[in-house]
Amino acid sequence: MTDPIPTSVDQKPVATQRPPSGMSLHFNGVRHMIPVDARTTVLDALREHLQLTGTKKGCDHGQCGACTVHINGRRVLACLSLAVAHTDDDIRTIEGVTPSDGALHPVQEAFLACDALQCGFCTPGQIMSAIALLDEIKTEQGPAARLSSDEIRERMSGNICRCGAYPNIVAAVTRAMAGQDGAR
Amino acid sequence: MSERVFGAGLKPREDPALLRGERQYTADIALPGTVHMEFLRSEHGHATIRGIDVTEAQAMPGVLRIVTGADLEGHLMPLPCIWVPGGVESHFPPHPYGLPGAGTALATGRVRFIGEPVAAVVAETRAQAADAARAIRVDYEVLPAVITPEQALADGAPQLHDAVPGNLNARWTCGDADGTEAALAEAEVVVKLDLHNRRTINSPLEPRAAVGDYDPLTGEYTLYATTQSPHNHRFLLSALVLGIPFNKLRVVAPEIGGSFGTKGYLYPDMPLVLFLAKELGRPVKWQDSREGLMCSTVQGRDHRQYASIAGTRDGKITALKCTSYANLGAYPSTIGPGVATALMGRSITGTYDIEHAFCEVFATFTNTVPLGAQRGSGRAEATFLIERLVDRFAATIGMDPAEVRRRNMVRPEQQPFDNRMGWLYDSGDYGAALERALEMAGYADREAAKRAARARGKLLGVGISTFVAVCGVGPSPRIAKEGMLGGSWESANIRVHPTGEVTLTIGVTGTGQSHETTFAQIVAQEFGVAVDSVQVLHSDTTKAPYGQGTYGSRSYSVGGPAVQIAARQVTDKMRLAAAHMFGVDDSAVVFRDGSVLVEGDPEKTKTFQDMAMALWYGWDLPPGMEPAIDVTTTFDPADFNYPYGAHIAVVEVDEVTGDVELVRYIAVNDVGPVGNPLVVDGQIEGSIVHGVGQALMEVAQYDQTGALLTANLDRYAIPRAADVPFFELDRMETPTPHNPLGAKGAGEAATVPTAAAVTNAVCDALAEFGVQHIDMPLTAETVWRAMNAATTSRSEAQ
Ligand code: FES
Ligand code: FES
């Protein structure tokens, strides 16, 4: 007899769970009471419990960036974040940054203009990453800051695009950066 | 309408919703009452299953059903393999219908690769199903495993399948064996090269998923799945796996997050979610994990090749021979055996006119994940071989590799050109693509660039690879000859509504290629209507006309002509109806720019909308004409099509660390007339990134037990933004005569030469070290070792 093998979902055994109790989480400005247990990630809370499926699961192990969300304004991998650790935080997803009037966020606009997507599976993560990146450089270097293409490549390298849209993603982030201070 | 819609770089209409995260992928589907399936996968590369104990698992919270291979007997037939390489004796595990079988949905009696599903658990939640799967106890008797073809073919090797003596699926050959041997024996120069085109994993960003649903009132099943061939999978699953009527199964492909070949295959989860949905009376959903994908979705490449190229001292190539050991993995995948043989073997002469060529492939079973397509499949392996050989030949005779290519390339006046291996190339000027690429790269100034790099501690290398890639799979009789069980036509349906808007429904399914945009462009161009008025539907087998699937870069080059032909039938119908209404002979009426009109008689003109309405009412139609506009056509191409091009990679190798940086990439491609250059350039760039991945970082590694050591995205490196520069692209547009659009495959062609161009560049950079060849991936360590081995052996020789 051999040991049971890890199955495809890498989660802790059921024995360590607390009885499901539920918790209150703040998604896109709205509080939700969700019946999740302690091992539930922010990603599963979003996708499985709130049907906010814009955030994608590419690996569930922090290796692809598809699940990127903002927690208190910083980019975070939702698959590596336990929901229970973020009950007091402001969690924002692709649904939360997309204007509700059918328009696009300026970063989404830039991706559209530069054809920076193909299958679209990495795209919500790329957008969330790029928005946070632009905020990061504004905070670090002021509103007029500009990154070189190589710096953008480096700072966007947490987000895999298997369709290989990288040249256009770099162009889109550059465009969004240029438009940011109203200089467009 | 004045401006041309066809050929315009319109922004994909799919994009805004994708950017908002609003389009629904399979894993996003949540039908009411859904329960979740998880697999228990084999942990051994090769083992007998002595027993499976599900008692503990069955009692766990939320568990609804656990099935093993034994439970499926009499319910699910084995998955079929539908590409049996033609013209040779092949051995396959059987399927009851006399077809080759590609393995059962769940292992029966024996497991043959790590990752093979052994049991499926359905529970209320995914976590409960996963927990229960872990609690299943399997009693294995471990058997010795074989990992490489050489091991598999060795005397006394462990045997995988009773039906396959010696683990040899087929010895496949093509070309002129005797003539090639004679030419090699007589040649002034013979250069040999042994190489390993190692195994890769496509790893689309979206893992596979499937949702099964069953309606007891109608007896109809619905499968929502990550499939690039919904119609074909409907046929194979209903007739050959589930044994149910074709019209009791609906297959829907929702949005697909990349595929690159992998999602055209049948997988165990597809019949299982359907079978279990019926049993349990609830929708069953399965979502793969990244690790599951890496160890169960078809993998690519994996040829060990022993090759010789022969020629004259003044650069004429006279013969080419390749013996290849292909690793099919544990089972024949849906079309894997053909990929590894015909698709590779017939392509080895590349863009060159080589009088004597011969290829033999030993396709073998091993205890690894089944082999299938990887973007550019077969053709990329062949192109890597010939383009490396041409460089080695050039180095041996001391000639510029560009010049050797010039002297041997097929000339435009030789088209259509029989490559003597089974492909009849269609059209194009291969040499012109090369010259253009050389010019863009500044090839003539490369020595100066090398000196400048050297001053910075970098070894600069320039690598050329040309390519021609068989694409656009069809016509049907031709693929029958190749041993593929299936048709290869495509279809389109056009309905023109009374108000003049149009609905186009296509048989092909996209996996990220913006089909809804490019296909609408064809219709808008033909009708002279606004592209936004053309709705495009697809990928639901109950609504769409038949299609054979998106593979081999055939959506646009086979599906596109079907659309154009349907559109022309519509305009012709309008023309005939208008002639009747005008009271003139139909030869006097033309359809132009969205109107039917009689030349020189401005009174006699009607718009597209007028005619749509007239045909809707049907008040005044010519005798025999049916009212309404609802046209379905199919198109089976005259032959394959052959995109081609020339790529040049410029790399800098760090002389201390061996680290390779791709600094420039120049690509000239000819995929025929382009319907949407924005979309095509996206496909080309993505294809290049894919090839760069194989060249520099990607490899699936197994240990001797069959464990995949690279089963996640930390261990299996995929290019990231920092790994690729901006690309320098140019295009030529030579139509193929094989379809009315003249379109050639564009989705994978540019992957075909990339790995060779990058490897040629690295070998060029290291030429001064005496490095002749390095097997991919060209990681810093591999390159450093090659540099140092060459240096050491040279200093020892001195
Ligand atoms: S899903 Fe979170 S990083 Fe891949
Ligand atoms: S667009 Fe497909 S993975 Fe990025």
C-alpha cells in the first residue's frame, strides 16, 4: 500500500478545518458575508462564492499572475491570499476597476489600442497588474515618472501571457503611462 | 461603402468584454445544482493495479460518487485514436469498433504514466472531492518504466501494451531510401548531426475544464468544455465513447484561454462528466489544476534525430537523411501518432530543393504523458533539423549560411514544387523572403556588430532560419490517404435578416484568434455592409453548422473560404431576384458596394437592405426561387496551403555566465492575403514567443520512474515579458491557389522556424569556441557548459 498521492487541488486536509462559519469581506466597495472556511483563498471566494469570475485561475500557486487583484491598492496574487487574512481590507477586482457605464478604464483602453491581448485569459490579471504598476511608479517617482520599456518588461514579468502578446502589452503599459498625467 | 474592410486592421470586437473580464470560459460556468469532480491520478509511471479501496473516501463529507475503471466497463468505450499514419503497419491498443484505442477514461488493470486518471470522485464541493480522492487507497505493484524511445526499443524492455510488441507503434518511412543512400555515398561532403528536440508542454494559460449536464426528459447530454473541435468531439464522444445517438449530445466550447493544439484532443474528463451527470442527475463540473494539466494534457516535440546532409563543396545540397525516434508517450493520443510521423517526416526538406531525401521514424510508447500537438507541431521539429543541418553544412564547407540557403532554395518558378516527401508546395518566393530578412537585419554588417558586442563582454550571434509549413488541413481525400479518420472541410451559414443585418454562423471555434472579427470582415466586404451589422456565432454544436475543428492553422484558410462562398451565394441570389424585379436579363445586373444595379440605368438599383426585405416578403421572386436568405455552404480545399518565411535571431551570449539574451528578432512571413493584419501580427508575435520559449527555456523533464519533474510554472519556464524584445516584422502576401481567399495558415507558422533561428544564433555566437551544436533549451548553464567543454577539449588537444 502506498501513500495517497496529492490530487490536483492542493489544499489542506479537511481535518484541520474549522467548522464553516463564514466571514465578511469587502469586495469592490461592497461588504459580502460569505460562507467560506479558513482555507479558502481570496481567489476561490471571488470565483466560487461571489461569481466574480473575471479574476482567473491559471495556476493557483502564485506562478502566473492571472489572479492578480488589488488589496488596499497594491497588486496581490489572490490565489496566495487567504480570505480570512483580509476581512478588514479593501479588495478590488477587474469588475471593480471597470467603469459600470460600459466604458473602459484608461489602462483597458491602452490595451485595446495596442492589441495587447489574444485569448484574454491573462488579460484581467495584466490589467490589474498594470494599473497597480502605474500607481507604484507615481508613488515612487512622482506623476511625471516614465519607465523604459525594459523596466516595464521587468515589472510586468509576474504576469504570464502564453499567447505571447508581450510586445503589445509593453506598448500598452507605455501608452497608459504617457496618458496618465493628462499629457496624452 | 468605399474603404475596404477586408485587410483592415480592425480592433477585435471580442476585446472590450475580454478586457472587462466578462467573457465566460468553461471554468466560469456555474449551472444550478453543480457538483464537482476530481481525479485521483496515478503516482507511478508503470504499475499494475492490484486493488482500489474507496471505502474511507466514500464515507467522507459531501461525497456523492466514486468511479474506477471497472465501474466504466460496459458504459464507456476507450477513447479512439483517429490518426493512424498511412502506409505502414501500426500497432495500437484496440477500440471495439476496430479503430485504434487511445486508452480508457480511467485506468484499468495497469497505469502507464504518472498523471493517468485512476478514479474520479464527485462531491458537493471541489475541496470535498479533492479530499476524498486523496483518501482512496490504491494497491499498486510497481513495474519498471521506460522513458525514452531507446529504452522502449531495447531488448528485454518492459512492455506497455499487449497489442504492441516491442513498444513500437510504427516504423514510418517516406522518401527515396536507395537514392539517398547512394547520394550520401557519392557526396563530396557529408555532415552528420545528432540532436534531441526535447519534449515541451504547451501549457495554455487556461487549464482544461469540462461541465457535463443531462436532461432526463429529453435524454440529451450537454458538454461545455475547453475544446477547439466541438463538432468533431461531439461525433467521437457520442458514437465512439458513450455509444449514444449523435443528436443526443450537444457540445459547447465557451471562450477558450489559448490552446496551441492541446485542446483538440479527447480527454477522459469529457465522457466522465457526461456519464456522471446522468448518473447523479446533477451537472458535474471538472476543472484541471496547473499540475494536472502539466501531467495529463498532451505534450509536444520529443524526437531524437540522427541525420546526415550531403552536398558539394560549392554549396549544393544533394541528399538528406533522417532517422528519428519519436516518443509517443503511454498511449496514442487522438492524433498524436500522425503528428510524430507524417507531419514531421514529410517536412524535413524545408524550403530547399533536395534531390534525394529519406526519413524514417520509429514511433514508440513510453511511460510518459501522451504526445500531441505543440504550436507548429511536426513542422517545427523538421524545420529545426534541416535549418541546423544547413548551418552545419555551411560551416563545414566554409560558406556563408545565407549563401548556402540561396543556392538551394526552391525558386518561385518551380512552384508548385513537389518536395519529394509528400508535400506539393503551392506558391511564393522563398528567396525574396530571405533577402528581405537579411536586409532588415543588416546581415552584411554583422561582423561590426559582433566586434561592438565583444567590447561589452558579449558574444553576438546571428541565426537564420527559413521555413515552409504545411497548414490548412484538407482536402478530405488527402487526409484519408494520410490515415486520418475524419473529414477536413469547413462550413458557414449566413442568414440575412429582413432589416439587412446579418448573422454568420461558422463551424470553426477560436481559441483566442478573434474569429468573430475576421470572419465578419469577409462578410462585410462581400456585402458592402457595415462590419458591425454582421453578427458572428460559433462553437455550439446545436446552433452552428458542422466544422472539423481548429487545428493545423485551418480556421481562416479553410473556414474563411466557406464564408466567402456562402456570401457570394447570397449576393447572387439578390442579383437574380433583382433582375426579375427590374424585368431585365440577370446578366445585366451586378452586385457592387452593397447594391444590386443595372449598369448605366440609375433607376434600376436596390440596396442590400431592400433586397433583404424583398426576399423576406417573397412577393415577387423569379419562378422557383425560395424566399428568405439562409445559406449554408461547405468548403473542402483543393490541397493544403504552405505559408513560408525567413526569420533572423540576434542573440548576445554573456561570455562569463553563458546567459543568452535575445536582442533582436526579424521575421518576414508570407501567410497569403491577410484579412486583418492586427490579428495576424498578434498570431505571428505569439508564435515567435512560443518558439523562443522552446529555444531558451522550455523542457519537460522526467525521472526514470516517469515522474514529471517540471509539473508547474516554476519548474517549467515559459517566456515572460522580460524575455522577448520588440519584434521586427514584415510581410509578403502571395495567395495560395488552393482556396478562393488565397489565405494560408497564420496561427502557428511563425513558431516553426523560431527555435532554429535562435539556436543557430547561439551556435554562431559560440563558433569561435568550436561549439557545433547544443540541444535546447539554451539555458545559461547549458551554454556555459558547451562553451567550457569546447574550450577544455581544445586546450587538451593542443
Ligand atoms: S492563479 Fe494565482 S498566480 Fe496563477
Ligand atoms: S492573451 Fe492568452 S494568455 Fe495572454
